[in-house]
Amino acid sequence: MIYNKKEETMPREEMRKLQLERFQKMVKFAYEKVPFYKKKYDDAGFDPNSIKTLNDIKKIPFTVKADLRDNYPYGLLSVPPSKLMRIHASSGTSGKPTVVCYTKDDMRVWTECCARLAASAGVNKNDIVQVSFGYGLFTGALGMHQGCEKLGASIIPASSGNTERQIMLMKDLQTTVLVSTPSYALYIGEMLEKLGYDIKDFKLRIGLFGSESSTPEMHNEIKKKLHIFTNDNYGLSELIGPGVSGECTEKCGMHINEDHFYPELLDSDTLEDVPIGSYGELVLTTLTKFGMPIIRYRTKDITKLDDTPCKCGRTSVRMSKLKGRSDDMLIIRGVNVFPSQIESVLLKMAEVGGQYEIIVTRENYMDKLEVIVEVADGSLLTDLHKLNSLRDKIKHNLKTILQLDVNVKLAEPLSLKRYEGKSKRVFDNRNLNN
Ligand code: DLL
């Protein structure tokens, strides 16, 4: 189902016209109402009235995470805090969180964007949606809650954690849609088997998964365990939360809500445009979120864009699954490694389970890459011969893709740490900043 036919299937030329109108308005508004932008633009000699084409966006200075941190908590607001309807925050790695604020109008936009992505994955008014993201400052739970509610679905605000109870609720309340991180969905699938449930006794049909990277191989694993259609959706608190983009049932990229977010794809080093079809850093501009406008935000997320028509009828540009973030790319002995490449190799192999950890250390100035992965069948651990040959096979497959020797450790099923929210799979212990 297409939630907003007019805007989601708008001819490309019309969309560009709409984006330009909204963009011109947004830039002037931000300059006039947010002292942070006024100062930034004056310092850079940029005149907000000089935007005549979408290409003129290139004249505008970027906004980066540090700008939000330096202007904590309310420095990017265009309205007094009392005019806000909602305040969320995302926890940073250190120090103060990044605060994100919504006026009543912004809430309407956000809700619609989430409703669109849920509808595009097939959610409808008859669904029972279990939201297993943590409720609180995190944008994921309430964002998806509102979006699915807008479609008329029934919502179970389960929040994250207490996995056995999640599964019991899922079965007893006849949940049809699961909203969570992909890694938590996989864990739910594993626990379901371990607790002796049969997935055939559940009514689950769709998973709306986002907030962290997941490869197609990981979606396959989830599909095998939960027998559902798996959707990947993307967003970030700084821009709005979930609802920037999401996969439709064709699963050929995540449709960007381009009437609300203007995407650019740049080379992180040269800051030049990257041609369509090549990987680059996504830079986003809010076109309709006025409470806290975010203009040319460098997301650090690495993706590709695709503007070919989609069979679903939506005309929006699609972004590929994230290759990773520019800041989680590991450089191991000079070789660039994205954790998603490792995940793809591992999860293509039927002998390994869905959970793994990547550990990087440095010994005598040499980087060492180690991968710990759970075997799918625990009985293998008693057969030394089979174990060694599986280890060699994984090493070989990783070397073929990464061109690196990787130390592989095999672990028992369910022995690695599970996460109820975003998972942590990479442990870089090199202290590169010291
Ligand atoms: O994770 C918003 C969200 C909630 C999106 C629920 C989708 C579903 P933050 O906590 O601010 O916001 O984290 C944003 O998470 O810059 C990406 O690096 C990563 N991320 C989000 N969605 C995906 C995805 C929410 N589908 C950061 N695939 C972003 C890969 C994702 N990474």
C-alpha cells in the first residue's frame, strides 16, 4: 500500500521542483530564526537568498555532529522550547546526548514518514504491532509506534528486554509485526527455538528492522527463523529518527522520503558528488522539519543511491543497505575493512550461527584481526577434525574477500553476548588515539 500516493509517486521533475521550493524556504527560515545558522552562513559569506537551483546547495557549509553537541541543548531551535511538542535524545559515545526537538508540525511529518515506511513493507490496519525497541529518549520506539498507529494498526508497546516475555506476548497476543533491531530479532528467533516454541504457532508476518546495519545474509537468517518478510529502514535522530527511508516489498533499496529529506552523496575526503551507483557519504537536509532545521548534515553513513524506477510505483530515490559508517571502517595493515563485509561472508555459511564479534588488536606494531563466531550446531565442538576444517574454511572465505589473514575462533551456540537494542560487534582494542 502506498500511504501518500501524491507525494510518493510524484514524477521526478515535479519532485525536484517541490524540493527546490522547500529548500529555499528552509534555508531562509533557518538563517532568520536560528542564530547558529546565521553566524555560520555569515562567516562563510553565504547569502540564503542566492539559492536558485538545487545545485546551489553546494555553497552551503555542512552541519556536523559536533555542531549539535556544541549547541547543546537548544542551540539549533527556531522556536522557544515551550513551543515544542516532543524532545528526544540520542546517547553519544561520551558526554552529553544529542537533543532532538519536534514541534507539532514536525511530529506530523515524522509520523507520516514512519507510516509510509510501515505501509511500504505491507503493514495495514489489521496488524498487531509489537514494538520491541526501548521506549524512552531513543527515537525508534515512539517513532515507529506513531507511524504504525497512524495506519490503524494495534500497538503493543513491549519495549526491549525480557526476551522470554516478548515471545510469550508475541504468541498469546497474536503479534503480526515485529519492530526491533535486526540483531534483536535474530536473538528472539534463537530463543524461540531454544524454548521449544514452534514458529507455526505464531502469526508473525512482517519485521520492521532498523537502527543498525544488517546484511541480506542476516535478513535471510531472520527469515529462516521467524518466517517473515524482513524490511530494513533507516533514520537518525539528528534528522528526525526512523522514517528517513525504508524498503518496500520489492526489497531493492530503501525509498528516501525525498519530499522531506534532500539527499546528497559525497566523497568523504574530496566532498565532491559521487556518481549514482557508487558508494559515498550520505548528506541530508530537512525540508519540512522547522522546529530544529538540519541543513547539509554529514551522516558519516556510507551508501549508494539508485534512481531507476521501482516496481512498487514509488518514484523516490533509493539508498542501498549501509556499507557501514565512515567512522567504523577499520584499517587493518592498510586494508580497508567494513564489518558488513565480514558479516556477509560469515552468514553465507550454513555451519555458522548469526552472532559474531570482531576484535582488533595491535602487537609489535602489527594489526591483528580476530573473528569469534558461533557454530550453528554445538555438537561440532566435540569433533576436532570437523572443527579445524570449518575454521580453515571461514579463514579462506574471509581472506578471499578481505585479502587479509584473519584469526578465527569458534564458539558455542548462544555463548556470545546478545543485545536488546543496537548490537556491538566490533572491539577495536588498538588505542589508536594514544
Ligand atoms: O537509530 C533511528 C532509527 C530508529 C532508525 C529505528 C531506524 C529504526 P540513532 O540512534 O541516532 O537513530 O542512530 C542513527 O544508526 O546514522 C546509522 O549509522 C545507524 N542506522 C540507522 N538505521 C540503520 C539501518 C536511529 N537501517 C544511526 N542500517 C545512523 C544501518 C542504520 N544503520
